[in-house]
Amino acid sequence: MKVYVINLDRHTDRLAHMRKQLAGIAFERIGAVDGSQAPETKSGLTQSERACLLSHRSAWGRFLATADSHACFLEDDLHLQSGFAAVAPDGRQIAALYTRHESSAAYVLTRAGAERYLEMTAIPSLPADYSLFPKNPLRAGLRVYQLTPAVAIQDHLRAPGEGGLVFPTAMADREGRARRPLLARLRREGGRLFTQTADLAEAIYARVILNAETTKVGFG
């Protein structure tokens, strides 16, 4: 399976870090869109969020230009566990996801999945991780799975004593967004109420019918 590493041109230290983490596994580097150089956005995303999503879209397009059936996508601030190269490392399980999952730093897509995500993000409106792992994957026509324990963790989620917090996170602070007009806020709240009602019904279905559980995925 081919591996794509998303990396900014100016982050040569992160690229060197990923070469070491991948330990000889071949990969193709995808030049990331630089949020600091991006124009202002009116999509509800910060410049960094939009740049991150566009970078992932670029990687999906590169994958679809090949004849490969699957591909692995990595951001450049990861710590990888031994056994990463195996499709299903020993002692790990694959569980279905029925709700949100934080981080878009390491995942595998099928061709159908990449095509679907390109469709869903044609007009950027959500950060990359919210697009990849929505609150209701089934409603979006997605089948999403999680390897547990995980074989990859982002640097900012790992304790310094375990080798983490080496790189500053590239995600911009969302508090600086401009306040929306009143009508836009009313529309948003109306949509949120509708979504919350649908979410409750789906949560009951997932818990009672599918026997789904909320859990924290470990790394190791």
C-alpha cells in the first residue's frame, strides 16, 4: 500500500522526522498548502484549517490518479508504533466508528472513499478531521473503522516524557473568527436543533441496535 506524507516545503525538520518514523518504508511527499500564505476565507474556516483540508484533497487526488485500490495518508507530526507497516498488526482490533474521531493525521482510504471525500469537500466548510470523521458517518454514506490500539499519534497529543510536543501544532486558534450576522446565526441555530434531534435518534439506534460504545482509543 502506498504511503503519502503531507508536508509543508518549509518544514524540512518534520520531513526528516517522518523519514525516521517510517524507518525505510517508501512514501510520496505531498506538498502541503501553506495557510500563512493563503488568502482570507469566508467559508467559516481559518486559513490554516482551509489549507489543511486542501492539502488532504491534493493527496486524495494524487492517489486517484494511480490504479491503486488503497492508500495511507499521514501528516508530518506523527509518532508511529512498531508494526505500523502491517495492515493489521498482531494484538490489535478493527472496530467500526459511528461518531466523531479527533485528528486527520493518519488514515487509510479506498478509492471509493477518496472519491466520496472529494465530493463532500468540494466546497470547503469543515476542517479536515471533521470532514474525514463526521459525527454521523452512516448519514454521510461512509463506513469508517478504527484500529485499536492505534499505531499512530500526533505529536501534540503525546506527553513530553514520551517524546511528544516536539512540534507546535499548525492548527490556528478558532477564537479569532469574525462574528456572524444575526440572520446567519439564527439559521445556524435552527440547523443545529434539527441536527441534534437527528443525532439523538441515531445515538439511540447505535447504542440499542448496534450495541456501540463510547471509548478512548489507546496508543501502543
